[in-house]
Amino acid sequence: MEWTRGHTIGRGATATVSIATSRSGNVFAVKSTELSRSEFFQREQKILSTLNSPFVVGYRGYDITQHHNTIMFNLMMEYVPFGTLVDAIHKYGGRLDESMISHYTSQIVQGLEYLHSTGIVHCDIKGRNILIGEDGAKISDFGCSKKVKTPVEGRTDDREASIGGTPAFMAPEVARGEEQRFPADIWALGCTIIEMATGGSPWPNLSHPTSILYRITSSHELPEFPAFLSDKAKDFLSKCLRRDPNERWTAKQLVKHPFLEELSNVKKLTNDRVTRSPTSILDRDIWSFIDESETPYNRSRTDSTLNSPNQRLKQLSMNSGFKVNWNLEDRWITVREWEDNNVRPVHLVINDR
């Protein structure tokens, strides 16, 4: 497919996201990185190319090009115009009301139900990996994802036997380095609901990834449920945030939970509040991060020497090929963001590697 690269709308340490236009006039997003550093993007491409759901960001293809004497890997995806779930949270004063939380949660759960039915474990569900489009929430960023070889047994292909994700959203069994199967996505969903309700981390008193992993692995605590949520919302959370993965509800069960049953009354509410006609294609947020899946956590679970959270994080840094500053969990911010319904440019900070 012949296409033309437009303006850069996001930038990270190893990649950029740009608006692109095909020869036929179709607009899409293209994520580009040097071919030699494209391992995670190639994994994402392989998984994304097999998926087709309104609740998952659409795949548009890939190619390899030369740019200024550098060989680039380009992953083409659906252009989702309204940024990430984190952008929506910021836009509405740092937290979403319960009707919006229910609306987005329903769509994320339907996306997870689809992924799990195809044998895919996403491995990094969180607000920054949920994009907001005209029809609502879409799951994105499959750089940490893996295919389950036998869904009933939950065993994975040895080549994909890794553990990945973001520490604050990791399930206990994942933080311990034991396994990462479908229930881990359900735990992360619960953490994402807390993120929508509070605008912050599910572990708000802990900032360093090592401290978070220690708390998750060495205590019997759960993330605190926001007190202002309804009983239905808290019950939904209680089905997601169970330390024993075998006790968590599946996505198929959660779709039928009463917390999501009242959506018919707010079917258009969220989209009407989030969208309006843009004055140009750059008038909307899109990915406030690029290759964050490379940063959080991804390692082979066969390494028996990684006996502590700190050791596991240090090993991740060495294996990734990047210099990671673990004092900073996240320094990605948007190239453009909304303020009083107007777009303004903001300073772009690149995550330390």
C-alpha cells in the first residue's frame, strides 16, 4: 500500500506515531521504529493482524521502509481520534463519573471476552492502553501480549512463555513470576476501573515499581475500592480483584454483571460528552505514549535467579537493551491535549531509558 506520512502526533524513546494517508485518501496511524529495535512491534503486528473486533484497535498492515539511511518497521493501525482513557480522565477533572466508568468498562470487558475466546492474553490492560474512538473504548498496544496454546489448560507456547506488563496493574501471580493467563487481564481490569474512578494508581501510596511489586507479592492486600462507588460497582470490582486467580470471574461472566446492565440508559452519553467536530485532523489526542510496553515489565519466567521484585526489574532493564530509570514509572505525555475545549501544544518529555 502506498502511503504518505503526515505530522508526528506522538514520540517515544524508540518510536514515533504519525498521521498517515493512503493513496486512496484513507487516514490511519502509523507507529514507526528502527527495524533493529522492532521486536515488540513485530510481536504486536503478528497478534493484531489476527484480530477483528469493534472493541480492539483495527489493524491496517505493516511495511519496511528506508528513511534517512535507516531501515524502519512501520505498523499501521486504525486512527482512533480521541486519545487514551487517561486523556479522557484528565479532560473530566481527574476522574470519571460512574455512568462513564460503566460504559467504558462494558466495552473493555467485551474486548477481553473476544481476546480470551481467541486465546490471546493482553498482559498490559490499563488506561494508557485503551483508546477512545467514535464508538467508545478500544483495546490497543499488544506488545506484551501472547497467544495461549491450549486455552482450557492455559499453557502457552514456549516462545511466548514470558511475563509482562506494568507493575501497578499486575496480578499477584504475575508479580510473583508464576503465570500470566486470562485472570491476570481481569485483575488489571479492576485496577483500570479504580484508575477511572480516582485518576490515579490502584496503589496510590506507592510510587516505585519495586515497592509496588513487594506489596502485591508479600501482602494479602487488595487495591482500595473507592468509597463513593455504588454497591454494584464495588461488587463488580470484588469479582475482578481476587488474589486467587481461580476465583476471579471470567470476562464472559462479567459481561452479564448488574453493573453493566444499565447501559441502555447511557448508551450515547459518554461519546456525546467526549466528542465534537474537530477543526482539523490534529485537533484530537491520540496515543499519549508510543512503545510503553517495552518499558513496564517483560521477562522470561524461566529465570530462577530473579527472586525479588528489585532483581526482576534490574534484569528487565538489562534484557531490554534500554537504560530504564525505575524511579519514573511513566513520563509519557501527549503532544497535544485539551484545555477548556481547545487544543494546545504541550512540551513532550521522553521516557528515560
